[in-house]
Amino acid sequence: MKILDNIRFVLVGTTHPGNIGAAARAMKTMGLSNLHLVEPKIYPSAEATARASGADDVLAKAVVHDSLDAAIAGCQQVYGMSARLRHLPVPVVNPREAVEKIQQASDETNIAIVFGREHSGLSNEELDRCLHLINIPANPVYSSLNLAAAVQVLAYELKMSFDPTIEIGRIGEDREAIDSEDLEHLYNHFEQSLTTIGFLDPEKPRNLIRRLRRLFNRADLDRNELQILHGILRAAETKQQDKGGE
């Protein structure tokens, strides 16, 4: 999507090259590829490539800058990531709120999300370049996320907001739906079969059958599964009848 192409992830002063590779991987899994690096301590690096685990294309097109100003040049919206809430006149939002603001931008808007150093984050001067501060609401007694983990959180929120192409439900199956009549037939079959094999007292069937109804109503059965259950019940009845004839 065009808006995702216009969002750049800017890593400032990254000291460990593996974190650059891991960040590239986190971005690619969510369909993002616009990576900018500001004065990385070590880059390019074989370790960055190894940690990218197939996101080599993101690393290959990454742009290296000698200043944050150069990295965010041309951006109309700049968001700074920070684990610490600071007493600065900068609006603070969580990742989801930040994405809601980004959604309001036009397709031509260039947006930067800036991530700081692993141990010290962004300086106050660097945060001065940001219009908003993004804080991930983590465990208050241990709130510092790994750089790549923070990148993943933002990348995921952007992906699910702008391009939520994920199948909900059971993937890889052709499921034929059943209706209420199919279920009633199944429940009647259960009552018949369980009575036949001596599991159900025909004088007091209601409680057990009611519980079975609740169980299979939650299961969201499809037609194949329904037929399997009928087959099991028929096999149990046949086995019981064979025993009775011995």
C-alpha cells in the first residue's frame, strides 16, 4: 500500500548490528521496507544480515544518514519512540493511537517513526524533532523493550490498520456449513446411540443431552466433522449390537 511505503522506520545510533537485522526482519514480516539508519556503530555487518533471516532486501535498500535531520528530511509527521515518559511539551500516544493519527494523513504524507539507542533511547534534542512521542504501555516495573521488539509492535499495528489481510478461522480447509436441523439430527443420534450402548439412562436423558448440546454448539462443527461424529456413533451401535448377538 502506498501509505505503508511512505512510512520510514528510523533507527538512531544503533550499537549492535544484530538489532538492525532483527528490526529489518520485524518490518518485512508486516510488509514494511523503508528503513533508515542514523550513525549506526557497525553497518553493514554480516551479523545484521544473519539476524535479518531473509529480509536482506530491506537491509540492501536501507539508507544511512549522518544526522537525524537528514533521516527525517521531507517528512510531514515525525513520531519518536521512548520507553520513558518525560516532562517535555510533546503529546504522548500509545502505538494504536499513533496509528489512528497516521490513518488521517493523506497518501502523499511522508511519515517517520524514530527509534533511539538500545541503552539510552533518544536524547531530548532528538525528541525536539518529533511531533508526538509514542510510548508502549508495558510492565511498569520492567518496561524497556528490545529495539526489534518495539519495531515489531509498531509494524504490527500499522499492518493491521492499513492492510489486515489475514484469514480468520481455520486456514487451509474448505468448510461446508451445517444448519440447526443438522445439529438436531446429531443430538437425536447421540441420545439414541448412548441409550443403545447403555451410557444414557433413557428415563433421565435431559441433563447429559443438554451438556452435549452446549459442547457442540461451542465447537462450530462443519459437515465433515458432523459426519465423523455420526460415523463414530454408528460404529458404537454396531459394536453393541454385535455383542448382544453373541
